[in-house]
Amino acid sequence: MAMPVRELELDLEAFEGPFDLLLALVLRDELDLGEVDVAGIVLAFLERLAEREELDLDACGEFLVLVAALLELKARALLTGEETDLEDLDPAEAAAELARRLADYRRIKEAAAWLVDRLDEESDRYFRLGPAPLAPKVERQLAPQDPAELATVIRALTAEPPAVSLAHLELRFPPVEQFLGRFRSLLARRTRFDFDTEVHQLTRVEQAVAFLALLELRKAGEIELSQAAPFAPIRVQRNAETKTERNPSWTARSA
Amino acid sequence: MDRPLRLVAANPLDRLARTLEALLVVASQPLSVAELSEAAAEDGERVEMALGLLTERFQEGRSGIVLEQVAGGWAFRASREAAEACGRMFERPVERGLSQAAMETLAVIAYLGPCSRPEIARLRGVAADSVVAGLVERGLIAEAGREEGGAVRYRTTPLFERVFGLESLSVLPRLDDLGDADDIRDRLEQLAEKRPA
């Protein structure tokens, strides 16, 4: 039975799966041939071949053709994009260059193998690990300070702060009665007056209290208020029935 | 009667050795002779003599702590006989699971560095980007300037030397001296022998 070359199972670093899938991926440019270890493919094939009793010449022939094609593709891929355009070299020179590079690579592989052995030998050396070498070095950014100066600054901070004055919060309200009396005596002499004219000499707080007194009088029905328009002067008029109405009720309540 | 007294109490080299011991315990990475002599305010020659005393005192089989010359300096480490116990308590994350590609890239940078990713790719025949990034992350290599073309160049770090137990990069064997064993050829020959003629 012929050995199916294309179904050869591969287990490479860059690819794992059947050979024909690898070929398909390479031809569709979905796998960079530069990353494929062709020697690994050859070894996988030879190992499979070794498992068999007789030499399968058909399989070998097919494999040779495929691998040769792969190698050519890979060689081209490796030689492109160089400062010295190796594709322009004659085949012998290009081959020599490629051989030189393969020799370099082989030495690197040997160096890597040496490192692997070394790591194995040294795996029983435990040591304390500092911060990663890439971590930025901690640098002291502060300029040197004079301790005496520091003490002065701290002493200033610990000093008792001056007591906060609440004087500005205390509003002194004159009693409303004061204005009630004042407006009543005014109305005893005149039947009407202009509120704004009466209070415009007073402070803001006094004006407010005077206005409360006005509302108080209005509530008691002693006066009537009128204003021609918003913000126009407030006119205060004595209520004609004040005296007669207010006094009996007052008498009645206190009786 | 006063001879042992003089040896113990009045030997200034011994006192310097104790100072160095303290510095090395505090340090998290190897300290060079220059660094040690600066911190101890002593000249390099005496520091080296004192280090000689310490090397004798802290050696395998005599102490659980071993003084070693590594990564261009001096550092304490655990003795090898305590490795199993250390392994139960601590990991060695820096070198765990380094792939073949990573080892080859490390070899390129250790031998030919500083070198850039394109240079590494040219030598290995495969792209090196992710491998290089992984090695940087582990702290085994670090950036070391740029090429004229602008590509970043990399070099191995002191941590690399420490993990691999190298006194410096100069103790790496010469590439030419490395065994001529050709892995692929070996395996091909083995296969050939297995095949019936």
C-alpha cells in the first residue's frame, strides 16, 4: 500500500497537522515559510519511512519533489529583502552565501544547546531576585533640607490659630414694635404716607424690620397698601375704620 | 594568651569582611568590587582580600548560603544542597518554559549582541519579534540603543548571566569550540542504521 505523503502528520514549532495542510497554507501565504523547519519535515518523513518494511519509492519520489519545491520557496524567502540583493548573484555565489548562513545558524544552534545544558546544570542555584532590570531606578528627587528650617515650618503649623470672629454673622434687629409705634403715630397725624420716603435713610436691616411692621399693620387691618407698579413706591393709607374696629376687639379680648 | 584575642577582635580585615557580608545580604543583585569598596569606604585590594575570606566561609558544604562571583559581581545564593527545599517554596519564573527559539535567540544576542531583530531573524531564518518580546519581559535581554536604520538593538542583561551562572559573557565558550555535533545529521545517521540494508 502506498504511503500517503500528503497525510504525513507533522509536529513542528510553527505548524502542527498534516503535510498537505501545511502546503496549502504556505501556497496561500497564510503561513510564513521562513518559520517552518523543513529539516523537521524531512525527519518526520524519514521516521515514518523507517517504520515500514520496504522502501516506498513512489512516496519517496513525491516527497522529494514537494520538499525540493518547499526548500526553493524558503531559500527565496530568506534571500529577499536584504541590503545586498542576493537574488542577483549567480547561483554558485548565492549557494555559497546560503551555506555560510546555514553554518552560522548551526553554530548558533550549538550555542543554544550549550545554554540549555548550562541552565540545566544551574537549575539548583536559588538566589534572591531584585526588581526587573527594566524597572526604572528609584531616584531621590528631594533636595537636601535644613532640619532647623523644617522645625520652624512645623512649629508654625502647630501654633494655635487666632479665634475665628463671628461678629459679622450677628445681625442686630431692632424690635418690630419700634416701627409699629412710629407708623401708628405717623398715621395719627396723616392719613397716608410713602413707605420708601419714610425708610430710605435707614439701614438695610432696619428697612426690613420696618417692612415687617408694615405687614403687621396690614394684617391687623389698620392700613391699606397700594403700589402703582412693581418696584414703584409703596403707599400706605390709614384704614378709616381702624380705630372703631380695633379697640372693641381689643377690649373684648382683654375683658 | 593575647594572641587569639588579637585575631578575633582586632583584625580589621575581618571587620571589613563582616561589612561586606552585610552589604551582600542587603543587595538584591550582584555587587561589583568597585561598588563594595565605595560602600565600605575601603580600597579595592582589601575588599578583594576580604571577599577571599568570605568565599572560604560561605562555600558549598560549609554553609547554607554560598558566595559566588556572577554577572560581573559578587552575590549570595542558596547552597545547591538546599535547592530541593527552595524549589518547594520558590519558583524560578525567569527561565521556566524557555522555548528552543528563545534559547537560540538568547544565544545570538549573547554572542553577537547588541543586535537587532532583523539581524536575529536573518541568522535564524525566522521572524524573531514575539520571541524577543518574551525575553525582554523575562528580563533576560534589554534594549541597547538603535541601529543607524532605526531598529532597536538588544543585549543580554546581568540577570541573564546570573540565571545561567556566568561570571560574565566572556566565559561563554567560543563558538568554534562548541561540539561539532550536527543534530540533524546525527538523527539521519541513526535512521540510516535502523534501516535494513
